[in-house]
Amino acid sequence: MTWSTTTELMPHQTDAVAKLLPSRVGGLFAEMGTGKSRILIELANRRAAKIDRVVWFCPVSVKATVRAEILKHTSCEPDDIVVFDDRTDAAKMPLDRPWYVVGIESLSSSLRIIAAFDALVDERTFVAIDESTYIKGPHASRTRRVTDMSRRARYRAVLTGTPFTQGVVDLYGQMSFLSPKILGYNSFWAFARNHLEYETDRRTGKVTGQIRRSHNTDVLAARIAPYVYQIRKDECLSLPEKLYDERWVATSLEQDAAAMRAKEDVLEDEATYLNPHIAIFRLFSRLQAIACGFHRGAPIRHNRIAGLLDVVARIPEGEKVVVWTKYRQGLDEIVSALSGEHGAGSCREFHGGLDERRRGAEVEAWRREARFLVATQQSGGHGLTLTEASHAVFYSTGFKYSERAQAEDRIHRIGQERPCTYLDVAVDCGIDRKILAAVQSKGATLAEFRRELDACRKKGMKEKLRALIASI
């Protein structure tokens, strides 16, 4: 069928299309909120004479959003868009539609989805991966499958706002999907030999999976430059300002005791001093769970909910609010507390325990009638547009700044006209102080601490290492 676009491009989107259109493959590294979906739609429209369909991969939680974006910016009707779900069957699926929206996670395990995708890909197919860090793992099954099967497609694109969540190692899978010729390596090991330096276990001398540093990054930048267009939000949009505030609460006696025990366990383990990175990751995870009111999977007394209710009480009555939490465990406690304070119909939920239809229904119900959307960062941090709210509360946040930035920009994007206020609820303890310090410096909590650990190890200061761990 013939379709057309129905909305105008913004100037930065026009520039992106001009850069990416001449090549069959390309990467759009556009910060959240800059309208990368509209750019992809324009590329498909300009290539309409050479393609029959677009297969648009995205996180499962974002499929409804992608469908809405296509309907918003094109003349297409709802029947023109096939959204893959648990009933998709290659034998019954229509093959003559211009748009196919597929959850990228499905390629990890669903043979039906794999077969349906395989039936669509040919010389007249445009395959795009939205939030392409989902294929950053070069050895993951979904990365291998989508890369191998998409070789038949005439056009390929990757889109993300955070291309390097863990460093240049993330680049290999994304660029290999586009073409192995871009980086010039036929295997990940060849790439690693030239650009990655790994830690070695001091006890065995064997190489671990922990990357110490990257090399020759200027070479990588030069190689990808002809195929990539980058958009920074502060360079192309006049969005309202971001405002930040914090609400600190005291630890309970149970939390203090649990945190002390967790640190002692690590300090008493000799393996901590031989290869501390794994031990520290586990300690950080354990301490943050304790700070959020859980110890070894069981709830313990805490004051975080009281801090949340206090923060919400300061937000003008009637203002919609997004509440972010790192953990699915504890989300029910948040919903119960907010519902008890503001009414049974005041909350909607968005998390991995709901199927995609229910998640979409919860967001729509929040937009229509509820005040609070309580969401996990892992499920809701990508793709959603939640500009009905200008307040977001982080009940807890993750260790990676990239994940925090994704969540923040659900309300700070095109369509937002009010200043956005971000409120952190934090426990007055070492782990929460480190997390918020990393957020404020736009750093990754674990990465910052690893650098401190490496400094201790290089100087041979076992006691200083012990003091550093005890300070968390």
C-alpha cells in the first residue's frame, strides 16, 4: 500500500535524515525525547519505492508506543500495523502490511516469533532496532539471531539514546548488526584483542570477564562516523528546565544491623582481596536491598515509605506523578501506601509482572483518571512518553546513570511544557549517598567505586581497602 507522513520534521530531524538516508545501514544515537521514532518513519517513507515493509524491533513494553507513533505521524490505519504478540503465527500472519512491530526480547526464546520474523525478511525489508543496547551482548541468542537473519534485508538501522552503557564493548554488537565492515572485525575476539583490556585473577593468573580499560577508541570513533548521526537534546530542543530535590530518612535499627552483617561477610572473605569487583557488586546489591527494606528476601522495618508520603504531600494536589522503583519487590508496598493516603483509584502499575496488554491499559488508565503511575525502571524506563506528569519520584534508583537518565526523560521530552521536578527518596546510609552522588555527577555508582578499589589495590593497601568497604 501507499502511505505518507502527516507531520513536519523538526530541523534536527531533517539533518539526521539527510545524513542517514544515503547509506543502507546507519545508527541514530539520539538522546531521549528528541523524536528518533519520527526520524525512522521518515527514512522508511523516503525509501518506500525500494521496500515493502518495516520490521521495527523494540522492547516489549514499548510496542504500544511505537504503534501509536506510527499512527500519529503517518496516514496508515490501525490494520496497516501488525504488532507481534504471543499468538503471532507465521502461517496465519498477513505479509502485505507496511509495518511490523516486534518485541526484541521475543527473539531470545519464542520459536514462533523467530519463524514469523524469518518469513518477513527479504531484499525489500527495512529492519530497525529501537533501543539497540538490547543487542549489545555479542554472544546473546537474540543478538546472533537478529543479526544473522537481518543480513537479507536491504536496509538496517539501530536507534538508541544510550549507545555505551558499559563502554565501547557495547559498540560491537550494534555495529555488527549493521555490517561487520564498519568496525572491520569478523569476530568479537578480534575486536577485543585490539580494543579491550581485561582484568586477571591475581590468584590464578587467568583473564576474567571484567574489562579494565579500552584502547584505540579514536580508531573506533573514526570508523563509525560515516554511519552514525548523534543528537544531543540540549543542542536541538528548548525544553523546560530540570529541578532536583531530595528527601532523606533515617535508617532503622534492623537496617543498621543487616548492613553491618553484610559488610562483615565481605570483609571476612579472603576472595574479596584477590578479586574484589564481583564481591563489591554483590555487596552493593545487598546493601541497596537493605536500604529499601529487604534483607535476604524478607521485609525489615524501614522509613522509606514515610519519606515517599512526605515528598508526595509537597506536590500540588491533582498533579500527576510517576514513581520509579528499582525493585519489583516492594512495589506493592508503595501502591498500598499511596492508595491508602490518596484513594483506592489513585494508582496504576507498570512492571514486568504484567503482560504487555495490561501494561498498556494501566498507562492509559493513568492518563485518564489516576494520579500515580508506579513503575519499575527496568520495565518502564524505555520508550514511554509520560509528559502528562511533570513530577517524578525516585523511590529507589539503579547503579547505572544511563538507566536513571532514561527514566528521567520519560517526562522530559517533546510535548513537555512545564519544568520537570525530580525528587529522590533516600536513606541516610553509605550506599544511598554513593548512588545519589553518582547521579549528580552523571556517573555510574559501581564504576566510580571500582576506580577507588583499583587505586587501593595498586598501592597494596589492604587496610585501606577494608576501610573503603566499611565506609559504604
